[in-house]
Amino acid sequence: MNKTTVSPIIAGVMNWGVWDKNLSVSEMENRIHICLENKITTFDHADIYGGYTTEAQFGKAFVKSGIAREKMELISKCGIQLVTENRNYPLKQYEYSKEYIIASVENSLKNLQTSYLDVLLLHRPSPLMQADEIAEAVLKLKTEGKIIDFGLSNFTPSQSELIRQKTDIGYNQISFSATNYQPMLDGSLDYMQLHHIKPMSWNPLGSVFRADNEQTHRLKVVLARLVAKYELGADTILLSWILKHPAKIVPIAGTVNVARLQSLMKAVELKLDQEDWFAIWSESMGNEVP
């Protein structure tokens, strides 16, 4: 069971730094304020974002904002060793030793300028991960108050079960969208519902606005009809499609656009008709449901 509460839509911070938008500290501070003003209180980080630089930038912005720590929730991930100028790793790999997990969390806390993470996630599953050792690290971090809740990212049901046998799992962050709907067919979302694991969805808009293919063409046609029906943007409708699933999936929105940040919660308010939900899924598949 979750020990933490996250906002219905989470702000994804991956693109805030040098990997994409390269926001200044003042610009990050502005986006933090805008998120909180619009009831987006949870921010999704990973140690590797920006080549190990974005957490520290955000931390400076957080301190500059003057916002009380208890007004927001901070998520971070660890486990990927990324080859960058800031880390002298021989190659990209995964590392989940007890010592590494603890050191990663302590480094994230230092960079984010906070004493605790609301949620720690293991970034990607490793064939070499030892569930006992992971559980020991999680227990120590929870006991010391450095993390409140623990979860996974990109883990299959069987990989999740391996970890769940040793320690509680509150979350699993997966790729899920109208164009990537497999998690609701392959047992991933069923498993999470069964074990009270809250799913988070990264890339919740999928490839609708990024790819030019038959699937996205079909979806754009049905979305145009629904935009006219609901008088809301296509992105809002796609987020609402995710939110309607009974697994209570939390989308992670990576936008830094002020107007879009201000409109994200409209997806929570929208109650998509069931026939429209199935219309989106059917057009994504390219055929009606079996």
C-alpha cells in the first residue's frame, strides 16, 4: 500500500534541464510555482537527468522559491550508470548494490536540497539485481527517514514480484498511452491492481504527436471529433483516456509550456464517455475490439 499521496498528474522534470529545454534556475522556480498553483504537487526526477545535473538545478530553484517542503512530493530514481562527463563509468550499465542505492539517494537529497524523498524508484530492472540486497537498502533508507515510499520503474510483473517478495512496492512507473496500450493486455496493470501498486505513466501522450504513421493518422481523426465534442485539447483527452483506467494510473507530464501546465488538470475533471474511450483504443489498434 502507498504510504505517500501524489498529485493526480505529475510534473516530469527530465526535459527541464540541459537534455532539452535548458531552463535557468529562475525559470525552474517559475514552473514549480505554476505547477503548485495548478494542484500539480509531485515532481518526477532521476539522478541521471541532464547527465546528473538537473536535480541540482531543481534544488536551487526549490530553495529560491521559498516553498515549504511539505507542499510538494519529490520522486527520484537510481540504478542506471550513465556515461557522461560528470561520471567516469566505463560503459552504461545497471547497479543495485546496497551501497550504491544508499549513496545514490544521499546524493539526490544533497542535490535536491531536501532531507527525504517521498518516493524512490529503481530506474530499470537489472538481470543481476539481488532482491535481498535491494530490500536491505530500502529498509535502511526508510528507517533513517530518507525515503518514505519505494517503487519500481519499467518492471514487468515477474520482476516486480521478485522484489515484492522482499519489500513493499508502492509504485511502478511504466510507458503507457493510447499508442502503447500493451500494459493493459499483458498483465502489467492487472498485477498492479491485484497488489495495490499505483502505476505511473511516462510518455502518456505516446507517439500521437511525434510519429506520422497509420496508427497516429487514425487517432488524429477520432481525436478531432472528440476535441469538438468536449471542447478540450487532444492532449487533455489523451490524458483523460489514461485516467479512466481502473488501475488509477498517474500520468507524468513533461511539458514546460506554461499554458499547458495550467490546463493539465482539466484531464482530471473530464469524464470521458465509455464509447469514446473504446473509440480511441479501437482506432489505435486499427480494428474494433474482439
